Amino acid sequence: MVSLIIGKPLLFPSPIAVIKRLYGLIITRNFWIITLLSLYRVGLGILIAIVLGSLVGLLCSFSKIIYEIIAPFVTIIKSTPVASFIILFIVLIKNGNEITPIIISSLMVFPIVFSNVYQGIKSINKELIEVCKVYNIPLKQQVSSLYAPSLMPYFSSALLSSIGLGWKAGIAAEVLCSPKISIGTELLNAKTYFENINVFAWTVTVIVISLIFEVVIMRLFKHLLKKYIKSSGGTYDNKKSN
């Protein structure tokens, strides 16, 4: 509708024109190289953040001292504009153009995963923990029957909230950093040469990858968790996890 109202394809192309351009990009080898490299950078950053956020969240849930040390840094990360981090890393890090998107996606995901894991552990009924201690229930069974099912809704929420955010932040970092081969660089080039149709085509690519990213990771995570809980003698409540 906007395209029809404006009537200027160069400024605001029609959906059909964007789909045709996207198809023209998809059939080229260069498109897949660019997409996979961006996916690698941002995906690596998200994976690092998930692992670190989970570990730090677990440590903080069992140690108030560690939480008091970590909490201010998490607040700073959440409060600082992404652009400030990007500029800082470009200036300070050697070969920062390639590394910065990884760091930025990690910084965006880490606070969400950390907070949810921390809150998830803290929300577990203390009386149930005491019961496990009284009856000397093995740690492996405690994890599979108590901790994992209780933490599942919080961790799932963290993944849903953070994966898309990390992906978008990573692409934004690529736009400012302009790595040699990346989706962000293609967006910047499209803007520089006033090729708005390419901006729309690459934006559609980013959106589709983000959706696929979320679905694949969530299904993989739930499958692995279900397998682990069942192998450890626990029970998996699929309705509760959803």
C-alpha cells in the first residue's frame, strides 16, 4: 500500500519487486557465503553468551557475594547503548571489524540469560531442596527431577527473548563495523548507493533467519533436555515447558 501511494519504486519498492530481487540474490553463491559468515559470527556470540550467562547465573544463585560483584556489571551492560560498545570495540580491538559483531551479540544475550537462570534457581521451593538433602537424593536425580524442570520455563523464556535480539544487534554491529563479507556490509552498501530494494531484500533475509534461528534452537534445546531428564530418571512435562 505504501509503495502504491508513494509511486516511486526506487524509494519504496513493491513486495513483488523485493521478492524478485531476493530470489536473484538467493541463486548466487555470494549470497550464501555472506549469509553463512554473518550467521557464524552472530551465532558464535549468542552461543558464548548462553553458556556464560547460564554458568554465571548458577554461581550467583548459590553465592550472594558473587552476585553482588556481577550484578553491577550486568546493569551497566543493559544500560549502555549498543552503538557505544560497537565504537569502543572497533577502536580498542585489533581486527575489531570482524570480532565486534561476536562481542555485541554476546553482550545483548548475556544479561537476559543470566537474569532468567538466576531467577529460575531462586524460585525453586526451598522446602523441596531440604527434602532432597534429608533423604540423601543423589545430585544427578535432584538436577533432573527438581532443578531442570523448574528452570525450564525461565531458560526457554530467555532463549526466546534473547536469540532474536542478539541476531539483530549482531547485524547492526556489522553495519557499523563493515566486515569484509557480511549482511551488515551489504545493507550499508545498499544505503550508500541508494539501492533501497537491496535494503528490503537483505532485511527480509535477516527476519527469516531470525525466525528459523529461534525455532531450531528451541526445538533442539527441548529435545536435549527431554532426553537428559528421562535418562536421569526424572519426568518431563512438555505442557509446562511450553
